[in-house]
Amino acid sequence: MTHKPKAPTAVKMATRTAVILFVFVICFTGLLSGAYLWTLPAIEASAAEEKMKLIDEVLPRSAYDNDLLKDTVQIPASAVLGLDVPSTVFRARKGGKDVALVLEAVAPDGYAGKIRLLVAVNADGALTGVRVTQHKETPGLGDYIEPKKDKNKERPWIAQFNGLSLLTVSERDWKVKKDGGRFDSVAGATVTPRAIIKAVYKAAKYVDENRDRLYATQPGEPT
Amino acid sequence: MITRAELRQIAANGVWKQNTSIVQILGLCPLLAVTTNLVNGVMLSLATIIVMALSGFAVAALRNFIPHEIRIPVFILIVAALVTVVDLLFNANLHELYNVLGIFIPLIVTNCIVLARVEAFANKNPPLQSMFDGVFMGVGMLWTLALLGGLRELIGAGTLFSGIDMVFPGLQPLQLLPADYPGLLLAILPPGAFILLGCMIAWKNWIEARAAARRQLRTDTALAAGN
């Protein structure tokens, strides 16, 4: 008589498939964690590089010698800056001396929603640069706030802020010319610059009022 | 290895006969969401091609180790792991491309076409064939999504290639209809996608029906001549 293999019991079958599934899960989880760990440094580096590229536009790299991305302070959500979540302020220093602060600000009243800005203010309160990082203003009309889209390549609209400070420009001059201020605007699209000017002014004021706390190397608990 | 005839059959199936979007009607969720313009449709398809080729190859290579009863969870595991790995690798090594394709890669997880091909083809065929099946299914999706996206964009907004400057900086989208074209919102919204997809399916069926009628006519005349 030939030996007939016994039909596997249900328990045996279930165990077998469970073990196989388990092995698959282990293998592919291993693959995932391997890929994650292997790519992590590169992903972090490119995220940092992207941030630096943006910061370079508002603050020249020659102005400071510290590792700006590491020298940061967290600020709580603040209505003045239009931020509804905590945000990071980058601090530029040269030879240990305070040079500038780079911070985020939001203009909540753009023509089509919020306009996100990156603002750099140097140690004596003058703006070194402002960039729009995100906006939904009308293409071809309100989007001249981005230097890339601005027709005036020599002196883009957003460059008007460079060098200004609360000391050199009085509060009532932080307006478009149409409203009696000192800033140019494009006819037909004044809501956008109005929102940005207001937000930049508030950011400059925020830095002025909080400068000691923002530059402090051992920041206290955010209040 | 793979023979030329096999390859031709796989290609014909993927690009036309078993076209994912207009024959199998699979993967409609990303299709509706993404084909509001041509560039998006093409980008999603490119990302899908990569994932389908990889998952087809992986599943076919492992097919003899996968018990029949638990094949679906294992497939899902493999596909999801591969999508995530592709996402990470793109982010790390091809960061410029990732900025463009990145948002589409997670969308592929919602695309049942990947799982469908793995189950219908890769589960029963060798790795190389399965990889090409994935590629050509993706190519079939590429042209249909490009056509659908292009039509929706043209009818809905009067432009073509909007968003191309994200892929190739410096290129401008084409304004095909007059700048004061009011746009047709329906084409941009999901119902517009369904209506246009229906038209495309009808168009494909019409071509097939015409070809079949011609074949029929030829055999009829051949028979008549023979008698």
C-alpha cells in the first residue's frame, strides 16, 4: 500500500498562512524602515536647502556666519503676525553679534485669502528683505508681489521694503501712494499691496517690541 | 525571458484592448480628481507607470510563495510598501522631480488598477512579463488621462498645459481660446469628467464596431467571391 499524505487540518492551515503573512509583514516593514533610514539624511538636507534658498532671498549669506537653521527660537501663535500656529524665528549672527531675525508673517486680508510672507529684520530694525512664500492673488494682476512674476525686473515691487525701518518711515507712510503713503502699487490691484504693507509693518513692530526676547540665546518659556 | 510576440500582445492589451480607463473603467477616483488639466493627468500616469512596473515585478517574483487564501492582503502590503519606498527615494534623490510628482505618488494608493493588475496578471505570469504589463497599462492610462485632462482643460478654462512651468520652468501654458473665454465650470468639476469619459468610451466602441463591421464585410465578400 502506498502512503497517502494526510490532508492538513484546519488549524495547521491557519497557522501556516498566518506564519507566511507574518513573514511578509516583517520583510516589507524591514524594507520600509530601511528605505526610511537610508533616505532620511538626504530628505532632511534637501528640506533644509529649500529653506536656505528662501532665506537667501531676504538675507544675504555673507551677512552672517552662524548656522541659521539651528539657531532658532519658537514663538507662540500671534495675532500681530497673523499666525494662528506657533512658528520658528531664525537668528542670524556674525562673530557672536546679533545681525538679523528672519520670521514668518501672514497678511490675512489679501484679495484672495491669506498671503504668507518671509520677513528679515536686521539688528537696527531695518528690513533687509521681504518675500511672498504663498498666495492666491489673481494671476497676471495681483501676483506682481512675487519678483518672478513682476514685470519690473530691475526693481521688483517687493524690493521697496528693503532698508526701511520704523525709525525712517513714520506709521502713516506705511501705505500705498493712493492712500497717501509711500509705496507704489499697480492700478487695479491695490488690495494685495495694502495687505502686505500692513503685515510687514506689523512684523517690523513685533520685532521691535520683542527684540531682546527674540535674540536671547536661552529663550524663556513662550508666554 | 520575453518574446517579441508576447511583448506586442502585452502592449496592445495595455494601450488599447484592456485600457484601464476606457475599457476596464478602473481607478476612477484619482482620474476624476487629477485630470482637471493635461499636465496633472500626465504626471499622475508617469508616477503610476513606475509603481505598476515595480509592483508587477515584485509580486510576480514572489508569486510562488504567496498562499492563495491570503494573496490580497499580501498584495496590498507589497504595493503599499513599494509606493512608500518610491516616494522616499524620489524625495531623497530626485528632489526637483519629487516637487512635481510628489503629490501624485500617495494618490496611487487609492488607484485600484495597481491591485487589479497584480491580481489578474502578475499573480500568474513571470516577473519580466508582469513588469511590462504594468508599464503598458500605465501607458494606456497616460494617453487616456492626457486626452481627458486636455479636453477638460480646454473646455473648462480655454488653456492647455497649465502648470507646465512647474515641470519645465520657463515654459508657458498655451491660451488656445480667447482670453475672455468665460470657462465652463462643468468640465472642471467631476460630472464633466464623467461626461467626457463617457464620450471617450463611446468613441472607442465606435472605432471597434466600425473595424468589426469592416472585417465582417471582407469575409462576406471573400465568401461570395469563393462561391
